[in-house]
Amino acid sequence: MKGVKLLWIGFVFFLATGLMVSSHLNGVYAGSIVGTKHDLSIRSWGAGSGSNQICIFCHTPHNARTDLPEVPLWNHGTTTTNFNLYTSPTLDATVGQPNGASKACLSCHDGTVGLDVFGEKASSPHTIGAGRFNLGTDLSNDHPISFTYDAALAAKDKGLYAPVGADKVVEGIPLYYGKMECSSCHSVHDNTNQPFLRHTNVGSALCLKCHIK
Ligand code: HEC
Ligand code: HEC
Ligand code: HEC
Ligand code: HEC
């Protein structure tokens, strides 16, 4: 009888430690940039590029760049590409050249600026390379970005939810200065919903946060 009781106590203890270990791992990795594709410190050239830090590739606490004031303490080389923009006969939005948070993404994802060009560094051979991670300088085949998304646009389109404010469509889906940017769909620091999505897209749930379809 005593033996069985001890076994049970042991089993419960085993479960509890298991849960503690996994929730600790969640605390470190889920909702974090650590160990994701945006953690450039773990690249073979990462530390050799001048830093073993993670944030430094994109932000610095001091002497930040001034060419992308919409992104806090921006430290990465900024793209100067003049992009080919999305158009369509049914588009209601007025799409402009990528700005703010989107220009930050494209500073690596258009393939023109080295990944480890940060701080004072002017160039590097480590660009993102050809393939699906490289959006290139032609955005005409990508979801439109860098346009004002407000109640007027929703009323005109008739197939969109009106944003609840200039800073978000709904909770968890941000707008930047009233505009839709890459970061309205993507969370650059958090790969819980791969690939870096603001919300799971199972059943196109992310799309349905904005589109009434
Ligand atoms: C690959 C580039 C990149 C890396 C690396 C990165 N960030 Fe960011 N971060 C951005 C961009 C772009 C924005 C602005 C757009 C947005 O909010 O998504 C931003 C916004 C922020 C903001 C303001 C908005 C918010 O989410 O609170 C904070 C704070 C921040 N980053 C902190 C950090 C810290 C701390 C690290 C390192 C652990 C880090 N970032 C690493 C690109 C990066
Ligand atoms: C400092 C450079 C840098 C910046 C800035 C940057 N990225 Fe990335 N991103 C990368 C690299 C490198 C990869 C991985 C490419 C590879 O593996 O070949 C990547 C991968 C991704 C992926 C694919 C992830 C996957 O698992 O498939 C997404 C999505 C992405 N980035 C979105 C963004 C968005 C959105 C922004 C801006 C908010 C951004 N990135 C800013 C460097 C950057
Ligand atoms: C309307 C939402 C939305 C916007 C805006 C958006 N993305 Fe994405 N992005 C996605 C989704 C969803 C996926 C995953 C596609 C898949 O699984 O096939 C994705 C995938 C990616 C990937 C991985 C490669 C791939 O093709 O799967 C990269 C890199 C990326 N996005 C970068 C960006 C950048 C940079 C911007 C802004 C210029 C941006 N995205 C704007 C929704 C968006
Ligand atoms: C953050 C809100 C938001 C999310 C999330 C979003 N969209 Fe959009 N989408 C818009 C807005 C706003 C427009 C501009 C509509 C217009 O002006 O006609 C648009 C435009 C489009 C267009 C082009 C419409 C046209 O008339 O040319 C398509 C197609 C589209 N989205 C599909 C998607 C898909 C697929 C997803 C999910 C992967 C998605 N969207 C996610 C807000 C969003």
C-alpha cells in the first residue's frame, strides 16, 4: 500500500517538474526573437560581423540613425530603393513608397543592403540572397502596404472592417500612423505563429481580421 502511494507521489512530482521545465522554455523562446531567423547573432558570420548581440542588428540604445525616425532607435543600413508598387483595378487604397516599419523590413528583405550593415558599417557581402525570403525591389506581386487604412477606406471598399483606431485594426493587429505596414501582419520579434505572424493564419484567420470575405 505504502509503495503504491510513494509511486503516485513520484508520478505527480515528475509531471510537475515536466510542466515547470516546459513553461520555462516557453518563457525563453515563445514570444521571443531568441533562436529565430531574426536572431542574426547565431549565424556563422554573426559574431564575426562585429557583435554577439541580437538587437544591435536593428536597434541601438545610443546614436541611432536618423533616416528612419518611425522605427525606434533604428540602427540598420536603410534601403534607398524606388520600389515598383502594387496596383489593381479594384484597389481603393492609395499606395505609396514603403515607409516606416515596412522600409525597415525591406532594408534586409529587398536584398540591396547587407544583413549585418549596422551602426557605422557601410557594406557587407551577407545579403539575404535569392529565394522566397527576398522580396526584391518589385512589390507589385505582394500584398499592398504603406497606405492609410481608415473608416473611409473600409466604407469605399465594402469588404473591410473599419479600424477601431489609427493605431490598430483590432487588438493584436497594429497600424502605424494610421497606415497598414508589413508589421500589421508580421511580428518581427515573435515567431510563435510562423512565419513571424501577428496571428495564426490557419483557416486564413489573419486575413479575416481585416477582410470581410
Ligand atoms: C530584424 C530586425 C530587428 C531586431 C533584430 C530587433 N528588432 Fe525591435 N523592432 C524592429 C522593427 C522593424 C520595429 C518597428 C516595427 C514593429 O514594431 O514591428 C521594432 C520595434 C521595437 C520596439 C517598439 C515596438 C514594440 O514592439 O514594443 C521595441 C521596444 C523593440 N523593437 C525592441 C527590440 C529588442 C529589445 C530587440 C532585441 C532583443 C529587438 N527589438 C530586435 C526590428 C527589429
Ligand atoms: C537585419 C535584417 C532583417 C530585417 C531588418 C528584417 N528581417 Fe526578416 N529575415 C531576415 C533573415 C536573414 C531571414 C531568414 C532568411 C533565410 O533564412 O535565408 C528573415 C526571415 C523572415 C521571415 C520568414 C521566417 C520563416 O521562418 O519563414 C519573415 C516572415 C520575415 N523575415 C519578416 C520580416 C518583417 C516583416 C520585417 C520587418 C518588420 C523583417 N523581416 C525585418 C532578416 C531581416
Ligand atoms: C496581409 C498580410 C501580410 C503583409 C502586409 C505582409 N506579409 Fe509577409 N507573409 C504573410 C503571410 C500570411 C506569410 C506566409 C505565407 C505562406 O505561408 O505561404 C508571409 C510570408 C512572408 C515571408 C516568408 C517567405 C514566404 O513567401 O513565405 C517573408 C520574408 C515576408 N512575408 C516578408 C514580408 C515583408 C518584408 C512585408 C512588407 C513588405 C510583408 N511580408 C507583408 C502576410 C503578410
Ligand atoms: C491588417 C489588415 C489586413 C490583413 C491582415 C490582410 N489584408 Fe488584404 N488588404 C487590406 C486592405 C486594407 C487592403 C486594401 C483594399 C483596397 O484598397 O481595395 C487589402 C488588399 C488586399 C487585396 C487586393 C485587393 C484589390 O482590390 O486589389 C487582396 C487580394 C488581399 N488584400 C488579400 C489578403 C489575404 C489573402 C490576406 C491574408 C494572407 C490579407 N489580405 C490580409 C487589409 C488586410
